[in-house]
Amino acid sequence: MVLTNVLKKNKDFQHVYKKGKSLANKHIVIFVLKNRENTNRLGISASKKVGGAVVRNKQRRRLKEAYRALETWVLPGHDIVILPRVGIVDISFTEMISNLRHLLRKHGIWRQHG
């Protein structure tokens, strides 16, 4: 089972922003950077454009849960930062999972066989 740790420190986020590769769709931006561990590290950051604190926290929780649902399919050894965009509040959880899966596949960190 793939174990995902949490990115917490600002310097870790900044490192992923500077050195990582970003891809986006209408609702989500994902930065991915290879790390030297055998686990993934996930960080989720929502800007104030997404909404007030309650809205931002809800979207962070939804994205964390969407990632958790897909976690076993994600190849280990990456730092992943997910940024919700403004329109994310209007999509269903199923659409969120679909958007996330699409971006993970485009990044090439999606396992073909679980």
C-alpha cells in the first residue's frame, strides 16, 4: 500500500513550485516533483480567490479525500502540491476525482495496473 505523507513547511512547497512541473485543467493545478523517498508527500493550498476560510478548508478536505481515493494508483516517490481553482466549488466530488485522475495521468505518475 502506498503511504502518503504531508507537505507542511513553506520551504517544501516553494521547492516544489520552483523545481516541479505543473499541469492544470479548469478546476485544479498540480505541481509534481520527484523526491528521493519511497513515499509520496502531498500538500494542498487554496488561495483566498477560492473563497473564505470555511470554503477553502472544505475544498482542501474534498481534494484530500479525492486524492486518498486514488492514492493506490499513484506511483510512489513524488512531492505533489494540489491547488484548487475558483470554479472548484461548483463541481461534484465525482467530477473532482475525475479531474484529479486526469492530471495525475498527464503527469505520468499513474500506475496502469493496481
